[in-house]
Amino acid sequence: MGTVRLPDRLLAEQLHQRGVPLAVVENALVLAAARRLIRATDAAPLSTIRSLAYFLPVIDEVLHLPVNPDYFRYLRHKIGRAILTR
């Protein structure tokens, strides 16, 4: 939307204070984006993400996932391919 809203800034500060690594937040964004992009073509359209709070459940999920970092590189690749084929 072009600006960083105060609630998003406060949430980012809370995540930092909790010691959530930036890489975890980034991987959560990648995972959520992949889930939104790589879905059934006949699925109903999703609304626009307007808040960092949307990603909180995914951030918590990534914090507890025993996943190799290569998986997130794979997802980045899949996102890139999905965007190119649209």
C-alpha cells in the first residue's frame, strides 16, 4: 500500500523482541506466498493481504518446522516460475 502502518511496525517490533529471526519471517512470507500462488486454478480469488498480522500463524508454523533451508529455496523457485507463467 506504499506506507508502513503503525500496527505493522509494532508487530515487527514485537517479533524482534521475541527474538524471531528475520530469516524465519522471510521464510514465512515465502511459504504464505507459495500457498497463495500455487493453488487450484478454479479456487475462489483471495483478498489482498493488508497486514503483517496475516502472517503470524505462518511465522509460528515456520518457527516449529523442522525443514531444511533448501525447501524455502525450492519454494522461491516455484514462486518465480508461477509468476512467469501467469
